[in-house]
Amino acid sequence: MKLGIVSDTHDNLDYVDQAVWLFESEGVERVIHCGDIVAPFSATPFDSDTFEFYAVRGNNDGEWALANTVEEFGTYLGECGRLTVDGVSIAVYHGTNKLLREALVDSGEYDYVIHGHTHERALEARDGTVRVNPGGLPIPGSDDAFHVATLDTEGSGSEAITHHQLK
């Protein structure tokens, strides 16, 4: 199964639409948003007939109605969540607290720990766990373009992750 990973879209509907288009064209079956959607209106484009949607809360997700909006068509995982897809164990966290993020990786309980927050793409394999940050809205000091990632559960480790630059 192919999963889409996106984070830190911060109400930018152009980036959201590009991400949805890429995920649909790649045949993604589930999309995981690692937080900082921000307002409910920018979550609704992820209401797709082609994939299931999951999201965690980011530090800029100030509207509590966001959880209700996501629950209308997807699954809201709260501050942190755990998914198992095709036998692959995944922790999802926005990543605000580096100590907690690193503890998830170091726990050895997950094949993948996916997060956002820094707006920088990251891919790091460590003791059987792969930490993935898809990137996010470009901000000074981070990536200079918007990126998302896909995870193919038929692969393993870092080889199963592909980062995609969107315009």
C-alpha cells in the first residue's frame, strides 16, 4: 500500500491542492497529515474518494473545530497517533518537542516515526526505525520549496520513502 505524508500546510490552499493532486495521481490509499493544517477550511480538500485521511494536531492548529472537521471524513489522531498498515508500525507526531520525537524513534517500537514542525525534509534510519519529515510550507531557514513524501509498504526502511517537490 502507498501512503502519502504531508505536514505544515498552514492554510495554503495552493499547496494543499498540489498535495492532494499528487497523492491521487500516485495512487495513494491513505494520507497522513503531521499537523499545522491550521483552520478547518484547509483540511476539507483532503476529503477524497481515492484515499483515507488521518491527521494529528500541530502547534499552530488553534481552532478546535479542526478535529470535528477532520472526523467528518477522516480520522483525527489527537496529539500523537499510532497506525499499523500492512504490518508496518507507524508513529505520527507533529514533532514540536524534539525530546519526545527522539524518544519515539529510540523506543524501537515503530518501523517509521513521521513528523513535521521543522518544515525541513528529513530521512534518517536509526536502529531499525526510520524518521521521516516530509517537509512543509517553505519558510526562511528551512527547505526552499514545498515537499511531501510517500511511503510504499511493500518496501522497507529508507528505500520505501520518496520525497516529492511540488511547485
